[in-house]
Amino acid sequence: MMHVFLSSNPCVAGEAALNPANGFVEKLRNVVVPGARCLFVCSNPDGHERTDYFAREMRAAFEKAGMPFSSLTVCDGRNADAAEALVRQSDLMILAGGHVPTQNAFFRRIGLRGLLRDYDGVIVGISAGSMNSAGTVYAMPELPGEVDDPGYLRFLPGLGLTDCMIIPHYGQTRDELLDGRRLFEDIAYPDSAGRRFYALVDGSYLYRCGDCQELCGESYLIENGALHPICGDGGRIAL
């Protein structure tokens, strides 16, 4: 059975160490097989050096948590044609953080949604990887110029691992400006008309197994232009 962990940031800030908050590490230890074969799926298929660096950081973090890998393979533009075999041969898949539309395009290029249809391993999403795991992805603008770009698509088809549209790093970004607009009050709130976004702080995550999914840790619901706290640190709520 597939186990899905969609995090804002799975690591302690500034450290190559998994964040144990809200039972994250404990839950992982219960489902990651010993000596897991890990596949690290990039956010930028051409950013090889950066992708390799973060893959090594995640390997170190899992090792520190007592979950060493037997192998670590990066999936990016260098081996995209082998994606089907790489997915089939993995027990644990990590979906990297980065620029949401860039990663989304790569996921669609390799047909990742279809490849995961019968996957029975563990999937860990990081930031953009978590966002792109939704059936419909809310690609909230994040780079200068994207707010006013008429060609920028804020809603994209995703992997379908959850029906929840996630916004990560709420603790750090709640007061940020982009293109002269407030990231939440002027961008995300209006975009939430008729929709639900789940804003997660670092250390919080969405966990799904089968038909059951829950939010673990501090999180907020943004719906129809308003924000509501729905779960506190140390808590969990079924969705």
C-alpha cells in the first residue's frame, strides 16, 4: 500500500536532519523498508548539480534518522527516458522542492502520474513536490513577474496523490510581497474563491494511506478569501 507524506519542509531548518515534529520521523520509520532503494525526482531537469546536492542531503538526513538507503538514484533530464524502470525499482520516492511549474512540466513529460498508479512504496514530497502531488495543483506565483504574466497558469494538473491543494512554508511567507502584492491577502485569498487551499508551516505535513488522509501539525485552511486555523502544533485532523 502506498504511504504519502506531503511536507512543507521535512528537515530541521539549516540541517540535513529530518524534523521529528508531529510524529513525522516515527511514521516514516514504520513504513520505510530497511535498506530502501530511493528515487529522488528533481524539480528542474537541467539543474543537475543542485539536484545532486539535495539528493545527498536527503540521504544524510534519512541515515541520521536510522533509515539508510541501499541505493540512491536521481531522476532528472539525464535519465528521463528510464523513468518507468526507475519508479518500478524504488521503495521510496522523494519529490524535490523547487519551482512548481518547472517541476510540473517534468512530471508530465515522464508521465509520473500514470507510473504511480500501482506504486506501493513510500512517497515524500518537499514543498513544490508536495504541491504538485495534488490532483489539481495551485501554482501560487513565486517568481518576480509571475503575478502579472497573463500566460502564467495558476492551476495545473498534478499527480493525483491527494485532492488537497497545498501551500508550503506559511510561517516564512505569510507577510511576503511579490510584484508589489501581498502574497496571501492579494494573491492566494482571491484565488481561493470556490476552492480550498491548505497552508502548512515547516514541520507540518499531510499523510495519506489508502482512503485515509490527515493533516499533522500547524496548518490553515484558506477558502473563499478567508483563512482559518484548523490544526495546531502536535495535533492532527482527519480530512
